[in-house]
Amino acid sequence: MKPFLIGLAIGTAVLFLFINFGSSFRSEQPISFNHKKHQEQGVECAACHSHFKEQTFSGMPKVAVCMECHKDSITKHPDEEKIRQFQKMGEEIPWRRVYQQPDDVFFSHRRHVVLAKMECKACHGDIGQSEKPPAKPSVKMTMKWCMDCHTKTKANNDCLVCHV
Ligand code: HEC
Ligand code: HEC
Ligand code: HEC
Ligand code: HEC
Ligand code: HEC
């Protein structure tokens, strides 16, 4: 092999390690949350992600929302106690974001969920059935992904619609 190719191979391997470390690090959530068990209890998405009907964002649940049901112990799960500890310290639970667009991209939940009547599943897959926090997005939300659907649904694909 030419030195150039060897260098390229090593460079690629290092890059892969970086990407993998990056994503496994990001995947760790402060509490091992279980969407499935809450869905089985009939808790609606909007109880915890309460803004998508009026806003561009959906929002992550405040500790007060968890406390509505977990003020007293109702499970044997060791992470349940952590909820009350965050509450006692007067802190919010520092949820890490899995889905996040760059600052210059404009996205609106209200637009898609209320006006276009799309289901959460169409973009987030079956996260409602997840038994632990997903390590990475189930859908890669690239520009091509957005534009392909806009083409299919005859939605606007002008650059300035998504880039502000
Ligand atoms: C509407 C009531 C309700 C709300 C709000 C709620 N939970 Fe729960 N949660 C439950 C119930 C009921 C269970 C027990 C479900 C079971 O064992 O099947 C549970 C179970 C759990 C468990 C144990 C899961 C497991 O795998 O055994 C954890 C951890 C948990 N909840 C965290 C949270 C967090 C964090 C929040 C806030 C983001 C929250 N819950 C909000 C009702 C609620
Ligand atoms: C009881 C509270 C609760 C309910 C109900 C709930 N979620 Fe969540 N959701 C969370 C918490 C806590 C996290 C962060 C931990 C995780 O990913 O499991 C989260 C993470 C997410 C994320 C990833 C956000 C990001 O960028 O990191 C999506 C998407 C999501 N939920 C969609 C849904 C959908 C769709 C429903 C209804 C089917 C739903 N959630 C119901 C509490 C809830
Ligand atoms: C058309 C695709 C699409 C649909 C439909 C959709 N989302 Fe999202 N969601 C996204 C994108 C894109 C982001 C990242 C947004 C950003 O970074 O500005 C996101 C981010 C999130 C987040 C992270 C926190 C936040 O404040 O945005 C949650 C939670 C979430 N979505 C929940 C939901 C729920 C619940 C539904 C259904 C009611 C839903 N999403 C429907 C594309 C979608
Ligand atoms: C699965 C299909 C689908 C996906 C994926 C999707 N969109 Fe859309 N989008 C639509 C539809 C349909 C509309 C038209 C909604 C309406 O009726 O106003 C729309 C409308 C919009 C609008 C408003 C357009 C206008 O005319 O003002 C913006 C901005 C937007 N989307 C951004 C995004 C971004 C950014 C992404 C990717 C992160 C994305 N969309 C992914 C289907 C999709
Ligand atoms: C339907 C929404 C949508 C439309 C329309 C769109 N983009 Fe994007 N664009 C995105 C999203 C989402 C990203 C970030 C995700 C990624 O990098 O793939 C992005 C990323 C980019 C980036 C990389 C830098 C950055 O902002 O992160 C450039 C450059 C860009 N777009 C240019 C354009 C141009 C030029 C057009 C018009 C021909 C266009 N985009 C139309 C959604 C869109």
C-alpha cells in the first residue's frame, strides 16, 4: 500500500472511533427512562412534551411533571429515587438531546403536527415503545430527508423556508 493510503486508512479509523465515542457519550441520560411503560399507563406524549401544539419545539419534561406521579415511591426501579433527589436540590433533570438541528435551521413542530396532521412516528419512529433512552436518533434528519418529504408532499423547498 502507498503511504498515502495507509494514512487515509488510519485517519478513517480514528474518525470512526471519535464518532462512536461521541455518540455513546451523548446517549447517556441521567435517568433510565422507559417510554413503553408510561405509554402502557396511558400517559400521552403531550403530558411530557407539552409544547408541540402551539410552538416550534416540543420541550423536555420538567421534574415537576415527573413528581406528579413519582412524589412517593411507585416502582422498584433504582432510578426513581433520583427524580426526588433532583427535586430536593431544586434542579431540573439534565436530559440530553438526541434530535437537534443546527441553529440556522428553522423547524416547527406545530406546522407539521397540527397543520400537516403528521404523527410523531413519521419522524421519530417508535420511540413511544422504547424501554430505555435511545443511544442515537432512529431517523437521521438530514437536509435531504427534509427535502425528499417536502417534494413528495408538495411542501415548500425554498432555501429560505428552512434557513433563517
Ligand atoms: C402520569 C403519571 C406518571 C408520570 C407523569 C411519570 N411517570 Fe414514571 N411511572 C409511572 C408509573 C405508573 C410507573 C410504573 C409503570 C410500571 O411499572 O409498569 C412509572 C415508572 C417509572 C420508572 C421505572 C421504569 C422501569 O423500567 O421500571 C421510572 C425510572 C420513571 N417512571 C421515571 C419517570 C420520569 C423521569 C418522569 C418524568 C419525565 C416520569 N416517570 C413521569 C407514572 C408516571
Ligand atoms: C412521562 C413522560 C414522557 C412521555 C409520556 C413521553 N416522553 Fe418522550 N421523552 C421523555 C424523556 C424523559 C425523554 C428523554 C429520555 C429518553 O430519551 O428516553 C424523552 C425523549 C423523547 C424524544 C427524544 C428527544 C431528543 O431530542 O432527545 C422524543 C422524540 C420523544 N421523547 C417523543 C415522545 C413521543 C412521540 C411520545 C408519545 C408516544 C413521548 N415521547 C412520550 C419523557 C416522556
Ligand atoms: C416532520 C418531522 C417531525 C415530526 C412529525 C415530529 N417531530 Fe419532533 N423533532 C423533529 C425535529 C427536526 C427535531 C429537532 C428540532 C430542532 O432541533 O430544532 C425534533 C425534536 C423533538 C424533541 C426534542 C425537544 C424539542 O423541544 O424539540 C422532542 C421531545 C420531539 N421532537 C417530540 C415530538 C413529538 C411528541 C411529536 C408528535 C406530537 C413529534 N416530535 C413530531 C421532527 C419531527
Ligand atoms: C414526512 C414529511 C416531512 C418531513 C420529513 C419534513 N417536513 Fe417540513 N413540511 C411537511 C409538510 C407536509 C409541510 C406543509 C405543512 C403545512 O400544511 O403548512 C411542511 C412544512 C414545512 C415548513 C413551512 C413551509 C412554509 O411554506 O412556510 C418548514 C419551515 C419545514 N416544513 C421545515 C422542515 C425541516 C427543517 C425538516 C427537516 C428537519 C422538515 N420540514 C421535514 C412535511 C415534512
Ligand atoms: C426542508 C428544509 C430545507 C430546505 C428547503 C433547505 N435546507 Fe439546507 N439544511 C436543512 C437541514 C435540516 C440542514 C442540517 C442537517 C444537515 O446538515 O443535513 C441543512 C443544512 C444546510 C447546509 C449546511 C450548513 C448548515 O446550515 O448546517 C447548507 C450549506 C444548506 N443547508 C444550504 C441550503 C440551500 C442552498 C438550500 C436551497 C437550495 C437549502 N439548504 C434548502 C434543511 C433544509
